[in-house]
Amino acid sequence: MRSIAARDPGRASKTARWGRGARCATRAETCDVLERTSAAVRRRYASWDEFPAVCVMGRCPHFDEERFGDRYTTVPAAHRALTDASDSPGNTVPFRLPG
């Protein structure tokens, strides 16, 4: 793991999609943010195995009142269940785009 900063691009993606849903951004603007965020993630992280794991670890303190609470054991179990599913994005969408 390189950094728990993976939470930041996850939040950027969600904020862009919320902005689109609220009609505060055009489809083109939203796609631009998502493409730039995706490129930044691929530069920093090696795989789908690494990126979501650090996202989870970055979110834990936020939901545990900034301390090491029970989320450090319960959230990783949920993460494993999602990444082990054969139809999850991590198993169906390539991390590195061709070309």
C-alpha cells in the first residue's frame, strides 16, 4: 500500500457524479473529471487489488470518529467479499486500459 490517499479520488468521482445528478455539471464535464481521476489512480496504484484496499483504510478513521475503531476489522471483510465476487468491477473491468 502506498497511501490511504486513495480515498480522495473516490470522493472526487462521487462528487462529480452527484454534481451531474443535481444538474450542476454537464455530461462532458463529469466525464472529464472521471477520466482525469481514473488516470491519476492508475498512475499511483498498481491494481484493483491495491486501490480499493487503500480506499477502505482511508475511510475507516472518518467513520470511527478519527480513531482506530471496529471498522478496521468489519470494513475489510466487506471489501474482500466484494473483490472476491466474480462479477465485481475489479474482476470484470481492466485496471490498465489498452493502448
